[in-house]
Amino acid sequence: MTEEKEIYDVVIIGGGVCGTALLYSLSHYTNVGKIALIEKNAAVALVNSKQTSNSQTLHFGDIETNYSLEKAKKVNRAATMVKNYLLKHDPAQEIYTQYHKMVLGVGAAEAVFLSDRYESFKTLFPALKLIHQEEIAALEPNVIKGRSPDEETLALSTPDGYAVDYQKLSQSFVDKATQATDKSIELMMNTRVTAIEPGAGSYLVKTNGKTILAKTVAVTSGAHSLLFAKELGYGKEYALLSAAGSFYFAPALLNGKVYMVQMAKLPFAAIHGDPEVHDASQTRFGPTAKVLPMLERHRYGTVYEYFKTAGLSLAAFRSFFAILSELTILRYLILNFIYDIPVFGKFFFIHQVRKIVPMIKLSELKFAAGYGGIRPQIVNLNSRKLEMGEAKILGKNILFNITPSPGASTCLKTAEDDTQRLIDFLGGDYWFNQERFEQDLA
Ligand SMILES: Cc1cc2nc3c(=O)[nH]c(=O)nc-3n(C[C@H](O)[C@H](O)[C@H](O)COP(=O)(O)OP(=O)(O)OC[C@H]3O[C@@H](n4cnc5c(N)ncnc54)[C@H](O)[C@@H]3O)c2cc1C
């Protein structure tokens, strides 16, 4: 049945970690009175923010060698907000676990690279240390076991590492938001948005149930955000390269997160190993990066939607061709395709894992079936290049977020920025107490 109800100030479409963080921000730091969160699944965070879908890392930029200092400054600021939220609201550590972490350099070239990086990053990250074989062995014996003492091995290491269950974090945002008694917050679960249509001074948000009216809309639907944007005539210059990431399990081999130095030219982070957020007896290695024409992992119905986001246009074809004609990327993507092949894949993947744990046995490695989501990487059809990181598309009283990694780490900063934008859209007497937001979280 379709009915039009009274008007919402803000409608958020998509209840992953970004949509729920925005709900939290609006409920605690603004006078926005009437908000709806619409989620097609029965609960929040069952797509990329699900615990089994992502690498459960709070990225600060200290050991991610694919980040420049500039990017690390931004990510550090954003991730610190999540850290502060967790320290304040999760004293029992049900959402996160603190582990040490390091990025490992093997061989002369990587050793020089990490030493140089240490010099430029140590001011931003005072807890970061440059450590050598003996100190690495004390923290991570299995990383050193089996290596020649003559092989130059060093690491940038810090005790300040967090594994986060972003699914539980999303639920925590919702729980806190619905405690705000001065608001009317409607959680519409099992509700799929089928269309967003501009009306007279508002948007009609059509769902598989009712149609509701919204003064402003925040589309935080992951890869689906681009589909909605295009349907409204926005984001025409973008397409998506969907990079599915899978994982392998091993027994307890690592005590903290161990990253490798990023290979030049590759758009995705190198694989890493770390203990499961709630179960240190399992080590997870990954993620791989397999290009799939889908918007959501394991949901084959999204193949058609993927092509609707310009996957089949001539401009998209030219852009994909330009990206894939870079041999390093093509080789990497083919290898990653192989890693995901049942039984056979691990014979290849183990070579990557042995760069971290040299003595791991093939029998210890097990494909994590059903794990891993999809990173919707933005392809710019004008520049024909991959754009790393999140994309935001702004329309008239509507915004769209497309959030590959590290979108979960930056969810509160994105929420802060979007809260301000929505308040600007609403105008009039609406306010955002950004100072208090910053005091509490930054
Ligand atoms: C393999 C992998 C590893 C990653 N590792 C990390 C990491 O270690 N650290 C990090 O910070 N980030 C990581 N990321 C990225 C991170 O998972 C995402 O950036 C983050 O989860 C995105 O959150 P979101 O809320 O934008 O999207 P999602 O969590 O995907 O939520 C979108 C929501 O929108 C809903 N939705 C979609 N369409 C509709 C509709 N029509 N109607 C109603 N609801 C709809 C979906 O059901 C879903 O719940 C990783 C991602 C992958 C795939």
C-alpha cells in the first residue's frame, strides 16, 4: 500500500556504518526533529559494514604505505573520532580489540623506504617506532621464524592498533541515537527504497511499502548510492570498478596486525594478517581483490544494477580499458582472481602469506567461505582513472556517499561533514553544534 505521510527533515537511505554514524550525529548534535533511517535488510550493517565483510581495521595512516602524508593526516583525524567514540562508549570492549600493529619491510629497498617514511611520519604519529629483527621477533615470533638473519628486515610498529567490529559499531550508533528522547526517529528495516523523486520543495522516497516525504535526503547505500545519483541525473562522470575482497583463515600465528609494504602502482592495499576482532585464536589473511560486475557481494541480482551504473557505456569501456592496460594492475587482478578459486587458489595465495609468516604450512590455510564484501572503487570517466577513497556527490538538498576502504574508519568525520551539509540544506532555524561534536570526538 502506498501512502504519503508527514514530512521528514532528513531521510537516510542505507543503514551501514556511514548511515548509522550520520543518524548518531544528527540525533545528538542538532535540533533536527524528524529523521528516518531506511534499510532494506532486517538489521543494520549486513553488507560491507558486516563483521565478516571487511578487514576490521581502524585505519590511521601510520602503517598504510599506500597513503601519502597528506592523506594520512586526514585519515588519522577521522579515525581518531572512531577511537574516541569507542573509548568513551565501549568500556567492556565488545566492539573493538586493541592490538599492536606493524608494517614489515623485507630486503634493502623496502628497508630504505620504511626508514625514510619513518622520518616523515614520526611527528604525526609519535607512538610509531622503527624496529629491527630482534624487536619484531619479540612481538611477532612467526614473522621472523624461518628468515635468514642476513635478510634485512625491519618494521614500523605501534601499540596503537584497533580491530573494530563495524557491524556492532553501527548498532551502537543506532542504540545511542534512539535514546535521544527529543527526536522522532523512525527505523524502517526490511524496507527497500525503489525510487527517489523530486517533488515540490521535497523528495518523494518510494519504498516497497509506503512512500514518504523528505525535506533532505542522505543516500548512504554503498555502491547503490551511485545508482540513485544517476537516476536523479547526478554523478554522470563516474562508474564503478567493484573489487571483491576475500580472506583466508589460519590458526593463531600473529599477535597483532602485520601489513606489507604497498607495491607501487597498485590501487589496493597489500594483503595483511591479523587476529580476528573477537577471537585471537584465528588469524585472517587478505583481502584479495577480484573484480566482479556486482554492487553487493553474493547477491547476483545486483549484476544488472551494476551495469546500470554505467558499466556498459562506451565511456566506461574506454576507462576500464585504460586502467586495465596498465600491466602491473592487470597481472595483479588476474592473480587475485586465481586466489579465490576453491582448493587451487591457496597454492598461489600462500606465497603472499609467506611474505608475512615464512613457515606457514599449506594445511594451515583455509579459504574463509562467505567472507568479504565489495569495495566500490570510483572510476572517473573524464580522466579515465581510478580514484581512490570515498566519493561524495552533492545535489539539491540531497547527498550521495560511495564508500570504499577506509570508509568505515572515516564514518564519523563523513557524518560530521554531512551533518553540516544537511543543516545548510534545511536552512532556517536548524543548527548543528559542531563545537560539541569536536569536543566529544575529535
Ligand atoms: C574486503 C573489504 C575490506 C575492507 N576493510 C576495511 C577496513 O579494514 N577498514 C575500513 O575502514 N574500511 C574497510 N572497508 C571498507 C568499509 O567496509 C566500507 O567503507 C564501509 O563498510 C561502508 O559503509 P557504508 O555504510 O557506506 O556501506 P554499507 O555497509 O555497504 O551499507 C550500505 C547499506 O545500504 C543499504 N541499501 C542499499 N541499497 C538500499 C536500498 N535501495 N534501500 C534501502 N537500503 C539500501 C544496504 O543494505 C546496506 O546496509 C573494506 C571493505 C571491503 C569490501
